[in-house]
Amino acid sequence: MALSVILRLEMDKNKVSFGQLATTISEAEGDIVAIDVIHQGRETTTRDVTVNVRNQDHSEHMIDEVKKLDGVKLINVSDRTFLMHIGGKLEMKPRLPIKNRDDLSHVYTPGVARVCTAIHEDESKAFSLTIKRNTVAVVSDGTAVLGLGDIGPRAAMPVMEGKAVLFKQMAEIDAYPICLDTTDTEEIIRTIKAIAPGFGGINLEDISSPRCFEIEDRLKEELDIPVFHDDQHGTAVVLLAGLLNALKIVEKKLSDVKVVVTGIGAAGVACTKMLLSAGIENVICVDRHGTLVDTETYDNPMWNWCASRTNPDRVKGTLHEIIEGADVFIGISGPGVLTVEDVKRMAENPIVFALANPTPEIDPEEAEPHVRVMATGRSDYPNQINNVLCFPGIFRGALDCRATTINEEMKLAAAQAIASTVTDDELNESYIVPSVFNEEVAPRIREAVIRAAIETKVARRIPKEFR
Ligand SMILES: NC(=O)C1=CN([C@@H]2O[C@H](COP(=O)(O)OP(=O)(O)OC[C@H]3O[C@@H](n4cnc5c(N)ncnc54)[C@H](O)[C@@H]3O)[C@@H](O)[C@H]2O)C=CC1
Ligand SMILES: CC(=O)C(=O)O
Ligand SMILES: [Mg+2]
């Protein structure tokens, strides 16, 4: 993974020039992207030099070369990513100032008591008189964090904070990262139900399968606010959007393609369901042991569900054995699962979505010469198929119409809204989904989702523009 490191260097002006330093960094294949002078003395200059490098090993090599320069003293090395995380990525701010006793008596006691009583008498008023209206809990137990696995609730926090920041930036939703110190299904359900009164929606994140299916199903049944497991449905929505557009490029029909999905966990199961409901007939699911077939029975009920609806030819074997002739590869498993040799054996104009984070199933640079359309889940390559394109907009829509749930129709509407943001003129191999920073995406999803919620009668409020 590419890194950006900041070297704080004290340079002896009599011994070394900045030109020599720049040459050394450049010869070590570092890319200088910024230079800041921190201190200018008579004999020495202290500078912060920001350098992009390929990975940790490359960074160490480049630093060793810099240290060899006579007259250069390395004071400190910092990593831009870590600097951006110091103190966390979020803060909470009041929406109105309390300037005097009069304000205080309205915002706090005694005035607040009348508001509490009003909600006590009519609980639906919690949506208009509290932060419930615009607040989502981003809840994880830290058991399937990105592709890092079970790293625990503390280590999961940076991802959940990141999701919360994205909710705010993309859709003006106040989201709270909540990492639970339990992996017990019942305790997670109980805890989320207990905190639900303050939230308008629950975004489950990075909870390992198969527990995630039961947790989501039970919460959906027992709560009257949307519960959405982002790794399942957010991923599936964006995947379908990307696939609809990629198939346009290769001029293949949904009903004709052979699609191999690898990694039948939270994301894999939901993506498989979405592909089937979009009309793809030949989906083959593969996990570590090989393909899922309906002649076998699995401990994981979702695998039995997938086996009974996919793999019409009952193909048995490992990914490498069954990839022959596939039109589309979808990876939501882990790093290095797909080889270049596998890609070469796919059908003409192969589509490869290697979505494992942070390291995809195949290095996009190695795969690129052999694929027609390549996508990853990452921000540093084109075609970012990542649930961040979905969750802000889908919750914006759900909150604005006070939906009781996020149903299949709303998800399908979201996928179509994302796909249609890319016009036919813009569509090409490196642009199958809009950028995460495209400001049209969330409003388009919102609108499509509200329409679908109204049509399917799960909206408790009809926003003015839809009346
Ligand atoms: N781009 C995106 O928007 C998203 C990407 N992901 C990525 O997808 C991956 C899976 O995430 P989840 O479904 O949440 O995890 P999960 O733990 O629920 O499922 C992972 C599945 O992949 C399987 N797997 C792992 N290594 C494999 C291999 N070598 N061959 C075949 N199967 C293998 C596991 O057995 C498991 O069934 C992670 O890397 C995650 O970062 C997940 C959600 C969204
Ligand atoms: C993007 C995301 O949610 C994941 O990789 O888990
Ligand atoms: Mg996730």
C-alpha cells in the first residue's frame, strides 16, 4: 500500500545542499510531494519533506539512503495517515449556544421537562424534538474489520470513526461510532436494542459472518428503525451499480454471464442475493474449500441458501479450477486469492472486481493488462466499488421519510441511482461508478430511496417535494 511519510531533517548548509537530498530521495524512487521549512539558522536548516513511497520496505530503504548523506540529521519520521488519526477523527458540537440563564432555562431545566413530557405522551415526537431525526449508530464488535479479521473493538474504532465522518460529509448525517466489547450474539442484540431510542437508524459494520445475519434479522424484526448491515447491503448495492455499467462496456447481458463470487461471508452472501435478484442466472459461489453445491449440506445456513440458488451446473472445485470461461470475477474474500493465470483463463473481455480491503484479491497493476474492466474497493485506483458510495445516501433517504426499514426495493433503487449517475458519454473502462466525491450521488440515492419507500409503504413521513 502506498504511504506518505514526512521526514524532519536538519541539514548542515556547509556540507549538503537540498539538491543533493532531492537527488538521493529520487534515486531511492521516493516522490517528494511537499517541502516545509521549519527553521532557518545560520549553519543549519530544518525541513519537513513529505515523500510518497510504495510501502513500508520502500520507506525504510529510502530513509537509509537519506541517513547516509553527510550533513543530514534525521530528527523524526512521521506517517501522514497516523497524523490524521491523532485524537480521533470526530468531535461533537452543540447546534445552539447557551448564552444566558434564559437560554439555559429553555434548553435545560425547567423548559426541557415540557419537551420530555410531550415525547412521553407521543413517542413519535422523538423524531422531531431530539437528535433521533438525524442520527445513526455505526455499530461493530470488531470481528471482521475490513479484511483484517477479528482485531477487537478498540482496533475497529478508526474504521467506525471514518464511516461516521463520511456519513456527515456525504449526507449531513450525525453518526456515532460504537464498538462493543462483546461478540455474543444475544448481548449485541440486547445492547443495540437498548441504545436504539436515541437513533434514527442502525448501521451494522464489520461483524463477522454468520453471526451478522442473525443479528441483523433479529434487530430488523424487533426495532422500528432501519437496521442495515453495510458490509452486506451497501457493498451489494454498489457492486450491482458497477456491474450494470461494466456489462454495458463489454456488451454482455446479465442473463448470459457466468459470475464467480469468492468469499461467501457477509458481503459475499448479500452480493450473491443482489446478483440473483438482478437477473443473473449463472452465479458460482466459492469459499476457502471450493464451490458451494446443492448436493452438500453446510453448517452455515446462508451457504445452504446460496448453494440451493446458484451453481446451476453443480460445478465442483477450487477457484483456480472453475474460473475458466467466467465473464465476471467478484472477490470479497482476502488478498492474493486470484492469480494472473486465472484471469488469463477467463472469457473474453473479463470483468474483475477485487474488492477485499485493504489488499485486493489480485494486484490491480498485475491484472490490468489482462482485464477489460478492473475495480477494487480502494480509494487509490479507478473504479472504487466501495459501500461508501451507498450508505450515506441510502440512510439520508431512509431518515428523511422516517422509513421503518430499508427493503430490497430501496436497495435496488439505490443501485440504479448510482449507476445512472455515470452518463453514457462518460462511461468507460476506468469510470464505471461515480467518484465518492461526486456530490450528485447521495441526493440521487436519497430521491430514489424515498420514492421506493413510499411505494412499498415503509415511509412514515412524506417529505414535501414528494407530496
Ligand atoms: N469494497 C467494499 O465495499 C467492501 C469490501 N469488503 C471486503 O471484503 C472482504 C470480506 O468482508 P466480509 O464479507 O465482511 O468478511 P467475512 O469475514 O464475513 O467473510 C469473508 C469470507 O471470505 C472467505 N475467504 C477468506 N479467504 C478466502 C480465500 N482465500 N478463498 C476463498 N474464500 C476466502 C471466508 O471464509 C469468509 O467466508 C474483506 O476484505 C472486506 O474488507 C467488505 C465489505 C465492503
Ligand atoms: C468498505 C468496508 O466496509 C470494508 O471493507 O469492510
Ligand atoms: Mg465494512
